[in-house]
Amino acid sequence: MRTDIEIADFADASRRLAESIDEAVRCLAGDGKVLLELSGGLDSSIIAAALARCEAQAQAVSLSTGSAESDERVYAQVAADAAGIALKFREVGISNLVGRARTREARPGLPVILGAADSVLSEEGAAQAITAFFSGAGGDCVFATPNAAGAAADAAIRSGWAARSTWRTIEAIARYHNASVWSVAGRAWQLARGASDPGSWPRTRGYLADTVPLPDAPLHPWLAETSSMLPGKRDHVHAILASLAHIDGYPRHAIAPTRFPLLSQPVVETALRIPSWLWVEGGQDRAVARAAFANRLPDLIRDRRSKGALDGYALAAIEQQADGLRPFLLDGHLAHQGLLDLARVENALRERVRRADPRAHLLLPVIDTENWLRAWLGDP
């Protein structure tokens, strides 16, 4: 990253991030009537706090699937109360996984598992005659949630291994991941040694047949200038790029557009100017964002480390619809092209999968792709 545009001071970074988010929300909301999908997580709560300073008429809806892991009503209510926004709770049923996509998109877009949630939001948006939906999606990526030791590698490359700031970052990441300092330092050393490597997109074969090649993805222009890009910052860019795959294909856009302020250009550019090690200050993820809205968020939200999950919901959907998924996948377009390991797919649908088993979650992208293909090609 160019040091001449870097925002290296934590307090300055927090201030500028808050300003960019407030401005993005204000411009995207205008003076219309907006509906915020409010989970009570940090990202959507930040959007609620920013909407509180806008001229727009803001309301919020919090969705749950009826399971304890997705029930965030306490957090959502606290966030809504702090922002002075009216909040409505809605429960979401199981999504239909084998319903053909309703629109033809350039890429799959909205995961099919979220279809029922999208329908509920559509109902609320139509009933309230809103001008826009608002979402905190992308916050995990833009706010550089650490998934490795990249920030420590960046600090070491910039300041040296003996620097106090480097070891403070190593300790912060170790605390966040509940790992040893030495394991984080070792991983940071490996990353730092390969700092000029542009890196490749993480890939998994999943349910693809063994005969299907896995070629390297073309290098994205954002990642082309690797000589000046630190490995942790490159991970940051990778994450933002990946998040952009999930902003299309929402049927609710027939009611009103969805605004993603945290993925807006001013916010992304500000976030990328902030060094990776500042984002893990004090052993917290998204530390700059937490500090940016510290005075506008309740302590329960600002210091929250947990997050709602949809694991049980996804597994229940697959188990309940296994009989329909078998012909849908085993006799679908992907199967006819020889792209799937049919035995593995059949086993995954026959066996009861445990929550920690990744096999069911790897099945969801296959279902999304088959739905997407049928939108374009019809039934096989």
C-alpha cells in the first residue's frame, strides 16, 4: 500500500471511517423511506446508527428462523432503541431449494437458502411502500475481519520483526483466534516470505467430479500490482472482491433497490487506506469500526463477539427436501455435463449430516448453480 495515502493513526482512521459511512448512508438514503435489515450484529447496527442522523424515514426488520442460533432479537432491539428506529420482528420459514431462480442473472447471486428471508423482506417493503432496502452486508470484509496472520506479516514487513508494534499485532491476532503467539508468528513469517506472491483464490473440489480440472482464476486487476501490496492487505482486497458476488439476484429488487453502504466506493477506499494491523487493535476484530461508532452504539453491540448462525437452518432445509433434491441434482444440468461426483452427492443427501460436517454446506453452492442454470436453460 502507498504510505503517502495511508491512514496510520488509529484515532484518525476511526474518525475518517465514521465520516465516510455517515456520508454514504446519508447520500444513499436521501429523504426517502428505507427499511433496514437489522440483525443486531456490529455491521447492521452501525448502519442503524448512521441512519439516525439522516433525513430519511428509517424502519427496521429483524429476521429469525425460529432456532436459538439465529435468534438475535435482544441485540436487534438494543440497536434499534439506540438509533431511535422502529423495529419489527419476523420469522422466516424454510426456503424452497429446488425452485427455479425467478430472474436471469449474470451469476447466481442471492443464495437459494436465503430465498424465504428475501420473500419476507419483500412483503415488508411492499407493505411499507419503501424507497430502498438497507443492508450491512459486506461489513465483515470491508472491516478486515482477520482470518489468518496477514496483519502481523504486514506489520513485520513495515516495521521489522523486532518492533514492538509487530509483536503487539501478533499478540492481538493470537488473542482473537485463541491461538499461541508462536503459531501466529510462524504463520506471519511464512506470509512475509511470500509477500510478492499475488496469491490464488481459495478453492475446494467439493462435489465436482475428479475429472473436472480446477484452473487458476484470472488475476483480478485489483490484485495485479502485487509488488507494493502487503499480504494482509491483499487478503483484505480478496475478501472485498468475494463479497461483491452476493449483491445481485434479489427478487425483492422488484419492490425497491437494496443499498449496501459498507460496500460503497467511499467506504471501501477509506477502509483500504487503513493498515491491516489497526483493524485488530486490542485483540478485537473490526477494531477501527468499533471505535468509529463507540459513542453511538450500546456496549452490548460495540463489544459483541458472537454472531447469529444459519447452520441448523441450512441443514434442516437440505434434510427436509432431500427427496426433491436427488432428482434435481442427479438429473440436472451439472450432472448431464459430467461435472458432479454423483455418488458423493447421493451419499450427502442420504446420510444425516452433523452440523460441524462441511459436506452439507458445500452442497449449497451446487444447488445455487443448478437453480441458476435452469433459469437460463429451463429444465433438463
